[in-house]
Amino acid sequence: MADEKDLQIEEGGGKSKKMLFIIIAVVVLAAGGGGAFFMMSGDEPPAQEETLAETGAAPAEGAAPENSASAEIGTALYVGMPRPFVFNVPGASRDRLVQIKVQLLVRGDANEEAAKKHIPLIEGALLGIFATSNADELSTSAGKESLRTKALKEVQDKLIDIEGNKVVERVLFTGFVMQ
């Protein structure tokens, strides 16, 4: 049979292998992080609009803006209503309780500020439209879309009277619960 010294386990090699694996893992993670940093940073020069904004210089007469359509439209911003709308709606068999969370899509900082300033007016307009609905309409996706369209039209009409422009581009239902 085998000698007893052939059956003994060496204890010194386990710690050095463990340390070697830890060092290799640290080196691989550091190389991956460095590679990701260099890949993400890129070496593209800043866009002309950003450069002009930083220096305060006016663009040359022959230079056309790259994204003239986006400059006219503005940045899409979302203004959330501070509270969800909770209201009762009549139904064929029984009345239902509805909760709708709403956000408004606006374009540009000026429209965002106008929408925030007129939140009570917008809430009143939305509640007026929501109160005219019924449970049978709201149980279908076409009914929800119709309600959203009516709400957008009403909000835009109210804001045109006050601000002189539509301000809100879309009314979005981010939460819709009917019990």
C-alpha cells in the first residue's frame, strides 16, 4: 500500500494560490475599468453650439446650426402633478373609484416654468374633464385615450387664455387604477 507520507496534505500552497487569484482578479477589474473609461470618454470635439455658448461668440454667417429642428422645438421636459387625481365615476352596475397619476410633456424651460406656475389651474381643468367620464368608457383603452385627448385639449385651452400659447404638448397617464 501507499506510505503515510504520500497521503499527507500540503498546507502551505492553499494560501498562496488564493492570494494569486485575488491579485489576478484585481488586475483584471482595474484593466476593465480603465478600458471602459477610455472607451466612454472619447476624443470628439465639443459641438459648435456648446463651444459658442462657452465662449460667448456669435456663429459665423455662413454656418448653419446642425439641429435646427431640435433648437426650435426645445428639450422635452416632464412636469408631474403633485398629487394623483382620485374621483368617483358612475358605472352601469355600480360606481367606481378611479386614481390617475398625470405628468405633462412640455418643451423648453419657459414652458416648464409656466406649467409649474399654473399647476392649480391645470389640476382644476383635469378634474373637470375627469368628472365627466364614466366607468364603462374608462374600462377600454380607446376610452382612456379619448379621456387623455380631452384632457390635453382642455389644458391647452386654459393655458392659451392665460399664457398665450399651448405650453403643454401632451398629457400622460403614468398611473391608472380603477376599482
